[in-house]
Amino acid sequence: MAFGKRLQHAVAALAVAALALPGAAMALDKVKVAGSQRNFWDTTTFYFADQATGVFKKKGIELEVLWTKGGSDCQQTVVTGSMDFCMHTGMLGAIGAWAKGAPIAIVSATSTGAGDIWWYVKADSPIHSIKDTNGKSVAFSRPGSSTNLLLNAIVAASGTSTKKVSTGGPSGTLTQLMSGQIDVGWSAGIFAADLLQQGKIRRIASGNDAPGVQTQTIRVNIAGTGFLKEKLDVAKRFMAAYREAVDWAYSGDKALEMYAKANKSTVEIARSVRDKMYPRDSMRTKPIGNIELSIQQAIADKRLPGPLKPERIREMLHYVDVLNP
Amino acid sequence: MHRWLAPAAGFAVLVLALAALEWAASVGWVSPFLTPPPSEIAAAGWRMAAEEPLASAFFSTLGVVLAATVAAAVMGIPAGWAMYRFPLLGNAYENWVAALFSAPLILLYPLFLVLFGRGPLTIGMIGFLSGVIPVILKTYEGFTAVPVVLVNVARSFNLPESALLRKVLLPAALPTVFTGLRLCFIYTTINVVGLEYLVDVGGLGFMVGLMYDRYDIPAMYAAVTFVLLISMLGFSAAERLERRWGRGA
């Protein structure tokens, strides 16, 4: 009798222990995520956080991350259904694809304002601001990109006759600036921040100089509508983990260390870049800021055929409130 | 057999394939976000022609491809002949040139941007470099494959070197030289369009990238169709030239 009773007690104790540790016993939900531009601060914090703290695992999610070059490359993985989320894709691209009926939904803001995009000159250049660029060549990445739209707005506001030149990514742009092919280069985040600190280049403008952009959400997270319909609970947990990841990135030095290491830089430079170019509020998940300006830009860039009615805008942003209470 | 039968059969297969794609898209077997129906692609082509600088992009790409191909032919055919005529050169450089054939020269574009600036010259130089290699190799191969007996007979008639080249070597090597020119055209087109896509200096490659960024998938396919048109024009021209020069030789 004694052995049978003990066995019953042991089984009961095991059952209680299993119930007390649901996380340990629960199978993780796999979420396939397409990332944009690995190692930028705003685009990679969720990944740093998961590596350092397992924040997504704590919410019962196992991340499968595919890094893309961002923009359409990232977006297309969700449209085709091969990935569940595309992180930090351009707002205008997301609006354009959604309006054309692509099976995607905007689920949160990720970058509001464009303080991380900046323009610079060689240290000995006579140019001190965009107002000095009459007849000079100023770089942007590629036509239709956020750097293109920002530069158009900054130049229009300054009233100069600037020659705008597509130069590709930041590294190719730096080469062209240093070899004298262009007068003003562009960069994003930490790239070339060491040269800035060493005084070899000088910053002359920021994306936030474009009228209205400081409050405009320029990058968003999107998800497949099929995924959201089937696994809304998983999506809610994913976004909760994402918000915790961003909080963690601004709460200590661990994320800065990872960011600096990934970019072969120092924690001091990383901190300066984070605090000046990516203030905490710029990475809020809601609300989507200055949507009217984004729609105007999408129309001007031929991504939208015409204005969206208020109910269409509400429909487009429906999941932002659902997933970010 | 009627001479129009083969092209008609080719065209019929193309029409059938397009009709099948149209039907598959209409019943939802193919997602329009991956491959739009051909009717939408055609409509997007018209729209692009009206709203975008499609014609100038087409002629820009065609012009760069043709210039690079002609330059590759002008430099490559004499180089291939020299490697045949002077065996020391052939033995010394054949493997080097063959190794360059597999090198991804397009990856050197940042260097070319610095050397030649952001413009058609950089695109043309990359196109030329990728196209000249098959011309050299195939010309060399064509000349070395000429039967020795033909050369010996010509020499027995005391044919001078220039006449030997013009009347014996070139006609015998012509089919292989043209294979090199066709390969040259293919590689040049791929590299020119690829680089236009990468560095945004205009042309059809740029249009493909722009439409992709705008998420205008039918227009993107329409731009790709114009790249195919350039390819077809090039092949047709090579075929006519080969026939004409083959008859003349």
C-alpha cells in the first residue's frame, strides 16, 4: 500500500510541477521573420534582444530570421507567404503594396522621423548646409527611396538648384565623395560615424530637416494577412516581445555593445549614434505618424494612384491597434 | 519545307504558353503578385510607354549593349587571331583568358565607378570586358580548328598571308567566331542590364528596379520583356550577318 500511495503522490507532484512551469513544457511557435539591413540600430534591436535575453522565447516564440536588403526584397517575402513578418520596411512601399491588394498588413510603426539619415561633406569642403549646394551634386541612394524623397523635400525647402545624384549604398557613396565625384554624400546611422568623430567629414543635414518628417513614420513592420488570420494570438505575443526588445535596447549597455561589435565600432560612438539619431520615441510602435504626408509622397512617387479615403486609411492601419494595445 | 514553318511553330508555342499563363492567373493558380497575367503586362507596357521614359531607356540599353559588343568584336577577333598566328601567345594566354571567363567581373563595378564615373561609360566597360573574353576564346578555337590540309593546300599555291586569312582561315572559322559573338552579346546584355539595375544610371535595368520598388509588378515584367526584345534583335542581327558574310566569303 505504502509503495502505491507514494507512486500516486509522485505522479501528482510531477503533474503539479508541469502545470507550474508551462513555459518549459510549451512548444514554441515558430515565426518566420524577414529583417531589413542587418546591423542598423533600429532594424536589428529585436534580434540583439532575442540573442541576449531570449525575449521572444519567453513569449513562446522561436524566431527564424532571414536578412534581406530591405524595401521590396523584404516585403516580397511576406507577399509570397514565405515569411510571416517583414521588419522595418519603408512606409511608402507598404502603402503601395497594400493599396494594390497585396496580402499584407501594417502591424506597427518602427521608425518615426528620419534622424538616422544624414548628409555630409569632406572636412575641407566650402559647403556648410544644403543652402550652399547650388549647382553642386548631392547623393541619394536610389530613385524612389526614402533618401530620394527626403532630399527632394530638403532641397525644395531650401530653394536651391541642387544636382541630385543616385549613388547607391553608403559605402559606395563614401568612395565617390572621397574621390571627388560628388560634393555631398549620404549615410545612415553608424556608417562613417567614426570619420565624423575623427573630423574627416562634416555633417551638414539630417532627414529630419525635411518639413513634416520629424513626426512622420517612415518605416513599419508588416505581416501577411493569412498569418494574422490564422495566428493572431502568436502575432500579439510577437509584437509584445518586440516592444520589450526595444525597451531593453534603451535600458542598458548590452545592446550598444552588440551594435558596436557588429559594426566594428566603439560603444561610445554607438551610444552617440543611438541617442542622437534614434531617440527612444522614434522607435515607438504606435501611432503611425503623419500618414497624410506619407500618402502625398506615395502619390507623388506613383506608388498610389490617388488619395485614400479616411475609412481606407483606418482599414490599412487596423492591425496596428489590434496588435499594440 | 516552307521557310516560315519553323518561326511560325516557335511563335505558336509562345502564344500557347502565354494563353496558358493567362488562364492559370484567371483561375487563381498563379498569384498575380508573383506573375501577373500577360494581358496586364501588355497593358503595363503601354502605360509605361506613355508615362515613363521607356523608349529612351530601351535605346540607352540597346546603344550601350551594341557599342560594347562592337568594341568586343573589334578587339577580340584580332586578339584571337593573334593567339592563333603566334603560338607562343596562344600557349601563354589561353588559360588566363579562359579563367577570366568564369570571373564575376560585374562585382568590380565600384572600382569602375571610380575610374569612369557614374554613367554609360562604366556600364559599357563592364559589358565590353565580359563580352570580349568569349570572342577571343571562340576566335582562337575557330582558327585552330581549321583543317591543316586546307592551310597546306593554300600554301602550296603560294597564297600570301593576307589572302590565306581572307580566303581560307576566316571562312572556315566563321561559324565558331559567330558563336563567340553571340555569347558576347548574351554576356554583354546580362552585365549591362544587371549593372543598370545595381547603380541606377538609367536604361532598362533601372526601369526594372524602379518598377519593382514601386511594387508595380506588371510594369516590372513589361520592362523585362523589353530586355528580351533586345536579346531577340541581337540574335536576329547576328544570324543575318553570319548568312551574309558566309555567302561573301
